[in-house]
Amino acid sequence: MSTFSNPETIPTYAETALKNVPGLRDLHKMASVLLAERARVDARILVLGAGGGLELKALAELQPSWRFDGVDPSREMLQLARTTLGSLASRVRLWQGFIDSAPLEPFDGATCLLTLHFLPRAERLRTLKELNLRLKPGAALVVAQHSFPSEDPDPDKWLNRNAAYGMASGVPPAQAESSIKAIRERLPVLSPQHDVDLLSEAGFVNIELFYCAFTFKGWVGYKE
């Protein structure tokens, strides 16, 4: 059963994410800053991979005039997002599905955090193109995901460091260590250069790295 539909793991999703992703709260703040450079005061922002609601809640609190559309394939995670948002939910429309479920209206910005690493290369490129299609000219897309080279002489070096970070944050050692094999075998992770190339191929320009934390990388790019 997927972590994102498992009733035993969903209640602890937020706690687990905060322990495993270095600087997750700061990543949300950085995303807000980058989006706000070009977004209107009353912007509409698209959040792909919105389940859990952590990102939506942070952005809604930081930008009280923005409204949001959040998309996620997991019904259970969207319910958790509603709970997490509380009174902020009045500024958010939630959609169950993938990028095709997102409205086609042009948005003032978009985020896709901790999501693209689940998608094979071809589907990742298609998703990025669909995100581009839903943005106003000049609008920012902020992405962050696992991204590391696989041809390193020690291919698990950064995964081991990521696991050590999790243990230092309170993740049980067995769980942290099992993440090394899970990421290596189950996630179609790309190298940082390949991730940048896909953003460019999807039509984004002026792509910049803004976040780098062990196996996680984050970029901002802009629709022409």
C-alpha cells in the first residue's frame, strides 16, 4: 500500500517530512519569496503535489492575498491537506488527480515540491510542459526533488548522508537506512543536469539553482 494512501502513515506525514527533508520549512519560505518576485498581490498560484497541505499552509500564511489551486492524486492526502489548512482552506481549491486535473487558466506562479522524483523522465517532461501551459508569460515555477548523479564511484554516498540526517532528526535508524534502498530502487531520480535540461526542454528559461540539501535540489525557472 502506498505511503500516500496508508491510514497508518498519513497522520505522521508532516512530522516525517520535516525530519527527512533538510530545511523543509525554509524551502517553503524560499518558494514564497521566489514566486512573489513576479506574482501579483492577488495572485493565483498552482501547487502540484499538494497532498498533506504543508506547502499550501506555509504559502497561504506568508502571502495572505494569494489564492491557490492544489492538485494531488491521493484522496487521503487531500483530506489531510484540508485538515492542515483549517480556516485557510477558504482560499484553496483542491483537485484530485495529476497535472491534467489542474485548471487551464493562466496562473501567476506554480510550485512542484517533492513530487517530480516519482515520475519517469518522459512523464516528468510532459508534466513540466503542462505546468508551463498553465502559467502566464514571465511567471515562475519552483521545483524541488531528489536529484543526484548515479555514476559516482560511491553511488550511495549522498543517500547515506541523507539517511544520517534523518537519524539525527529523530528518524528510527532502521527506517532511515531502508530509505537508501527504497530511493535507489523505486524512484526514477535524475541527475541535476538532466533535471535542468528537462526544465529547459519544457520551455522554462533563466533556470537557477536555489536549494541544495544532500540528495535534494531545487530550481526556479520562468515561462518565456
